[in-house]
Amino acid sequence: MTSRTILIPGTGGNKLLKDGVSLGHPVVLNARLFLLKAAGMSVEQTVLDMSMEHRPGQAAPVKTTLSPDSEVTPGPPLDVAYGKLLDRIEGRSSFPYDWRADLEYNAGLLIDYLEQERPDAGRWKLVTHSQGGLLALVASGLYADRKGTASAFSELVSHLCMVAPPVYGTVDAANALVVGSELGDEVRGEFRRIAGTWPALYQMLPDWRCIKLPQGGDSNLGLFSYQTWQPYPWVLPFLVQRGYEIRRKYLEYPTQNLQGVQYSYLFARNQKTADRVIASPGAAIDFPAGQAAGDGLVPLDITRARMTSAEKNRTEVIGPDEHTPPHSMLLTDDAVVTLVLKRLEQ
Amino acid sequence: MKRLLLAILAATVLWPSAVLGQPEDSACDELRSHGDVSDIDLLRCRFEGLRCMRVEREGRASSPDETSLPPATWQATEESVYVTCGGLGCIDAPDSEDPSMGVCGTPSIPDDCGGAAIVGGLCGEQHLIMKKLPGIVPTRLFFTAHPIVDSGFDGAAGFNPDVAAGVLLQVGLGRSQSRELAGGGVLHYGFPNCYLHAEALWSRFRVGHDVGVGYKTGSSWVSRVALTGFGQYAGETGLEDDNATYRFGPAVQVEIYFNVILKGGWLPVGTGEGPVWFAGLTYGASLLDDFRK
């Protein structure tokens, strides 16, 4: 075997298992939370199940769930999001990971996997979606550090096709921490408590001047400033700090350790996408409806503006009038899947 | 494109001559005369200190303990790196207050190389020009489960719940196009929105076919709709039933959130009493895995 293709899913793209049993399809999980809340029953167990615990200075989670005597581990990818791609990958190979956890921690696990399962006399071809792309980029930096050369990752990986990676962050990560409506308005308070314990969300905060003042103009603060998060006690300062460190260490020049890897980006610009928030220093953050071009989560123009010219040349964009699905479901589109697989052939 | 080609041409032409040690000015000749001098030193001799151009790169977010955003960073232009500087980086000019003005020098960060990788102390990576796609012909094949009800075989009111297995094939009608983007990269457009939709299903009580045209809406909740011609051969007690009939007519399918397909049809044509209506849903068998523990 000369090469092997593997999918690295995005946030929520694979199931989480509590003591080996699925915590539920997102639809079922949402429905359960909604029904429990509507019936006046406690959703505390779900909050405990989905929450993590970390300590400063340690990438690995102290606890993967706050439920006593339990452990949450990654499960198989969701077929509804990735079935069409997996059907066209030999062995339906994927790298499931705990998408709530620290990127560097997961990148270490990814490297271990790529080394241990490496195809005989061959290299990997990686297809990543969303956070999965960040995982690959962080892994390339981590591996370069370990081996002492910027081309180290190419010993393991020949191709890397990143579908809609939020390379410079996404406003949706801030929205999840502040508003918490991902699981529906009924349980937004509970979701915020859960989301505040997930390092990955902090590490996907926007890395551009996205805070606008109510009276107009840019704020001097960013989403990695402590002052920005003062109104939100469930946002943990050491995780904000960690998010900043990950960005600076691995994602300031995201492709610098991909020497020798045939990498490419695929983005879309056919959905309205948030690229800004509105807040005065120390005041609550408001999230206006997205108006920028993107895939619904990753704003394209801002991402391209941050790219180096070499990265731009390796970027493919789905046009503004296309009927491809939004970010989370991009790989349900046969055309996108075909595009990705062709890229791996080059 | 012209600039990119120029840059690559310059990199190809200038690099070998410089690296092989053929700079023309006398200072470099003198350096060369010392014998044991590296190729990079010769390159620096020729290009280092020359003026080059930088462009603004978007500023970054402030760190947690900063109260204001840091200034924007600057990035070398491709032309600077590969033409003006012959493969050296274009770094900040210490004697100029204009941040867009740089000088050729040693690359230290990718920005100094216009984003290219640093290889052996030089800006080394040539830019990739991606091949255009020959076109996209998407397909999908679903093995499906079909909970289905119909009005009965005599056309009178009544429900005949049934679960059928099936195969659904969708083939995109059309080919996408692509063009180069200003600043680099490729834009893809004209993805097919219409699909040939062909489905077969069977159960103990029926054998059915469903052929038509699907349309990808671009919306999430109603992700696809299809108009089809649906036909079924069905018997009340099974396919061997002496009173089994064949009915045919138009059907509508609506795919919800890329997942479940709701369908309904009216079958006025065929043998036996009619018309017959039916309703049901189609679900990809592999999707059921998502719900398993």
C-alpha cells in the first residue's frame, strides 16, 4: 500500500461515548435536552456528561466528563455529515477525537496514530473538515518541534486537503461561549456552562479585529483580551490564555511546517457569515447577523486577507451562487466530495 | 497570473546564475576570488540591502493581558522575493518609516518570503498552480429503508403500513467550471443543482420504481426536492396475490436536512381500482448507524 486516505472530522463530527455508550446523535441530544427542559425536569446530568475539567499548564484533560466515575471518549464519525466522503475512502477510515479538548493534546494523539498506523512504504493523505484542519496544522507544528525540521510532517503525510478550516478563528466560537444557543434557546444557559469547559472553543476564537464599537470603529480589545470576558464568569481566563498561546504558537503561520506536503484549502463564499461582534470594553457582547461572505462559519475575505501569497495559491473557493450546504454539512455535497478527492490525486 | 509567471521565471533564471556564483559587480567578484565562499553568501552579496516592497497583512488579536491591539504586520510581495531579491527575504527596512518599504535580506519568518517556506536560509518554495478540474459529475448511492403507507389496493380509504428496502442513485446533471482568482487560487462555480433521481424499492407487498429529477435547493431544512414518476406493483397479501395491481403516477420528494426524504404520490394510471395514493419516507441505511449506541 503506497498511501492511505483518512478523514479528520470537525467539531461535533464524531460521536462521544460515555463509558463506551454513545451520548447521542446531536439531534437526539438536542431533543432530549429540549424535552427534559420543557417537562420541567433537570438537565443537570447532561451538563455533567458533556462538561470537562482542565488545569492550567496541562493540555490533557483532568476529567473528560464531570459525571462521577465515568469517562468520555471519541466515537465513530457521523454518517449524516461524512457518509458520502467515507463511502469513497478505502476502509471508511477516520480519526475520531474528542473535539471539545485542547488542540495540542489532540494533535499529539493524531501524530501517534499516524505513526503507528502508517501505511507500509507510504504516506497518509488527510482530508480534514473544520476543526480537523486545525488539528492537522497543529500536528505539523508539533511534529516539526519533535523532529527539529519544518519538513518533518511530510515524512508522514503526502497530501492534506483542508475543507473549511477556521484557520484564523470563527465568531461562532465566541457565540457558543456567550450566547450558547447551539442546542436551542431553551437550554442556552446549560450549554454555556458546558461550552465554557471546552478548550477547543477558546482556541477557535477569532484572531482578527472583530470587535466593533457600538458607535462605530474598531475596539482596541480582541477576543483574547481578559477585559472582553469580564461580563461572563463561566469563561475561564486560563483557557483564554491557552487559546492565545495555541494561536501564536501554531496558527500564526499555519502552513510553515507543511514543507513537502501537498496541501490545499477549500472554502466557500455562498453563505452569509459572521465576521464581527459589537461590544464596548467590559460590556456585554452583541452578535449581529452575519453579512460577510463565507460558508456560514468561516468568513472568506478575512481568512484570505490573513493568508500569505503561497497559501492563497493553494486555495480553492466555492463560488457565491452555489447551492452547496453550509459549513457543518459541506461534505454532504457530492460536488464538494468529488472536488476533495480529485485534489488528493494531484 | 502575469506577475506569478514573471516571479517563477525570475526565480528560475536568477537563482541558478546567482547561486552558481555569477554576480557581475566587483564586490561580489572579489568575494568570489577568496574561493571558499558559499552560494548563499554570493546571493546576499548581490541582493542584500536592495529596496523591496511589502504589503500589509491583517493585524492579529491582542493577547489576554494587552489592552490594545498590536500593529499590523507586513508581508513581502512575491515580486520582491523572487525578482528584486533573487530569493532572499524582503525584511523591514530599519532606515525607513514607511512600513511598505523593505530591504532584501535573510528570511526569518514566512512573511519575509511573501508566505513561501524558508528552505536552507532562502525563500525556497515555488508556488503551486493547481490543475483545473475536468468537471464534476457527482453521484450518490443510498441503500434505503422505506416506511410507507398507501390507500389500499381498491382505491378506498385504508392504510397498509409497509417497510421496503431500496436503492437510490442520484447523478448530477452538468459540470462545474473554474477560473483563477485575483491574488491566487481557484474559484469553482456552476456546480450542478439538478440531479437524475432513480430509485428502486421492494418489500413483501410491493416492488416499486421512482425516476425523475431532483433539485438541490441550497437550504438546510429543505435540502433537496424531486419530482418523479412513481410506479408500484403491489398485492394485498403479497406479490403473488392474484389481485396484485400495477399503478403509476407523479410523486414529490422532499429531503429534510440532507437526511430524511419525505415522499408522497398519486397513482391514477394502471390496473385495478384507482387512483391510489401513497406516502412514506426514505432513509439511508448507513445513516441509521448515527443512532446506534
